[in-house]
Amino acid sequence: MKVVLINPNTGRAERIENEAAWPPLGLLYLGAVLEKSGHEVKVIDNARIQLPVDKIVERVKRENPRVLGVSTLTPTFTQGIKIASAIKAELPDLKIIFGNYHATFTYERLLTKYPFVDYVVLGEGEQIFLELINALERNEEIKKIKGIAFRHDGGVVKTPPRPFIQNLDELPLPDRTLLEQEYHSEVVGMLGSSGKFTTVLTSRGCPYNCRYCACSAFSLRKVRFRSPKSVVAEMGLLQMEGYEEVGFVDDNLLLDRHRMEKICDLLKENGIKLTLWAEGRVDQASREVLRNFARVGCKTIYFGVESGNQKVLNYYGKNISPELSRKAMRNCKEAGIENIIGSFILGAPIETREDVQRTLDFALNLKGMDFPQMNVLMLSPGMDLWDTAVREGYLDEEKYWEDAVTAINVFPSHLKEEELSRMIDRFYSKFIKRPTFWIPQILKTVQSKYRMKILLANLKSRTSFRETVRQLTGG
């Protein structure tokens, strides 16, 4: 059976426009599983190619599949609906299946409001989607398939959940040949990698319960790991295929220190020399782990710092402290990791203007951090904070279930969204213009072969540094 899988774009302007989104690894895993069972698969990553809806319809019509799969996170859901609706109008016999986070958490409303969506895959999709495709191909009963939702007798039926895949090594490696274009990572609108780039997943799930994240609800706080041998074997293949840079996209990469040490040891033993990107928690950033990571090629790491106020961190359920963030930055610098990015979340309902300013000042003075990313707290289905807003009567779920909403526009708050945006704009302007920022960054760049290579890649691609600064500062 022929299947087209679509990763929608957001369909809206972003504060920082990224033209080279990271590969849709989940669809590549799904594609590999389907291909292994004899199905024909086409992936359209519209987050990368940014086609208008009518052009996507034309492409799908040319492919003429029997099934369309649409992967939707909250920011891409409404665009995914537009795309699916337009395709169904041209191919009325096509079966349309939605999946991923947003579809999982909103399946009943989704199936009730949009009759052109036939099925929803709930949770981890590889085995569920394959069973559903096989059943459709053979005209078999689908009610026995665990982990799906569909319409029946005027209502919505949800089957019992399917257990998670326990042995991730059993999954085929993601089929990156399904991608149409090469990818490169970006940092605040500029190229952050200079060579052929892809992503790797070494584990699934997260045991934590941060209130601004839907991962705990999606993974039920259960973590499953690929073996170090499997991870390193995949990275060896990527090196042979000409990839130069790899970004790890685990929910919690540094959770198991001993496992990470084993991965690093095997990378070194096998002579694998890739430039690595990672994300991590500041309470797992030990000097020893980071040193091992740096020795096998880790050049860039993102940390969820979130706030410089302990009361806000407690409100988020983050279970870290500002001092742990300071220590993580020091450890990274001492380990020799060249690019250290701190991610912050502003706009908790409990934050006063003074609290926000303290976080901004904390970021200005966070030694070792190369650049901050300031994010406004948004609520979306699956988050604890979303559920709290609904339960306490601040959010009409029936009205807002299709999109994310700004937290301070929902809860009683000390700040307005416009004021928060102005504070962020002023912060970036102040951060970038400080000699204590750009002088050390220039020195680090001229002393680093890796950074010089990225600079030349940006110049070659005609990256507009002025435009990036303008967007950052709200210009």
C-alpha cells in the first residue's frame, strides 16, 4: 500500500525564521517500519520545504496514495488540518490518519469536528500505524487494534492503549533516504552547522513532570533506552554516508550517566568523528560526563535554565536551582564545549515584572553561556498547566483546544503579553550590544576551527546578520 506522510509547517510568521528545520525523525522511523513490511512510503516535510497548501495537494495527487498520515504538534495542528482538508477534497477515497502529541491529546474533538480525518493514532506510533495500515489493506476489522481512535455509530471510539515498545533496538533505523533535501541546524536564525546534518534518538520518554511540558503525559514518565552499541552503530553508518554533524533529540539525553559514558567510549573506540549537538538538564551536567562528551565531538549544548527565580522554578516543577545552572555553565566551559545555549521561559502567571527582570539580569550575568533563548510560556493540550487552567475555569478548552495560548493571557497575571514582549526585545538589544558579549565571542570564533567553519558557511549562504539582530530585538 502506498502511504504519504506529512510533517506540516506552522503556517505563520515566527520571531526567528528558521529555513532549515531539523529532520522529522519520527516520520523516518515510521517510514522505515512501513517499508520493512512492504509498503511504499513518501515523506513530505513541509517544515523544511515550506510549500503552500495548493502545491502540497498537487504533490499528493501525483503520488496518489491510499493513506495519508499527518504528524501534528500543537504549533502545526491548524496547518495540518488545512492541508488534510484540501487533500481530501481532491482525493475523497483517501484514508487520513493523524498522530503525534496534539492529535493524541485532542483525539475526541478532532474526530468530532473534522469528518475528513478517519483515524487517530494515540501515542507511540510505529507498531500502531503499521497494524492499522495492514488492516486497511486487507479490509480487516480495526476495532481490535490497540491505541487508535475513530468514529463509530455517531460517536468516537477509543481502543485500549498499546504498550510502549520496550526494546528500541528492535526498531529499524530511520530511513533518511525519504528526505528530499539536506538539513542544517540553526541557532537564532543563523546556521549553527557547516556540514551535512541529521538527528539521532538514543532514548524515549522522561521521568520528570515539568508543568510546561506534555512529554510526561505522552510517555507516562517512562523511559526506554537504546543500547550504546545500537546508537554507535547508527552513528558509524551516518559517518560512512557523509554526515558531519548529529543532533541528539532525546527527551532526557544525560539521564543515565553510565550509559552516556559507554556511548562516548564506543564512539572513541570505533573512530567515529562527528560534531555533536545535545540538550540536557543542568542537574545532570557533571564535569566528568561533559568532558567525555566534548572529547568525542560535542560542540553545542542546550540547557533548560528556565528562570533565575527559585519560586518560578518551583512553580514549573523543574526541580533545579539557579545555582545548578551556574554550575552547569562552568562545567561546560571547563569541559571545552564551545557553544552553550541557555533556554528560558518567561511569563509564568506568578511572575511579577520584577521577577522577569531578575531572570533577564540573571541571563545577562550567567558566565559561560554563549547565548540565551527567551521563550514566552505557552499552554497546549497535554501540559499540566493546561489542565490546571481548564480545571480552575480560566480556559475554555472547547474554544481553544486547537492552538497554544499564552499563559499570562489565560491565568490572572501580573503582566500583559505586550509588556513582556517589550522586555524581551530590550533584553536582546542590551545583551547583543554589550562588549562583554561580542568581544569574547569574536575571540572564541577566531580561535576555533569549528566556529570559523560555521562563520564561512553563513557568509556563503548570505545569512543576514543584521536581519537576525532585527528580529531578535523586535525590529
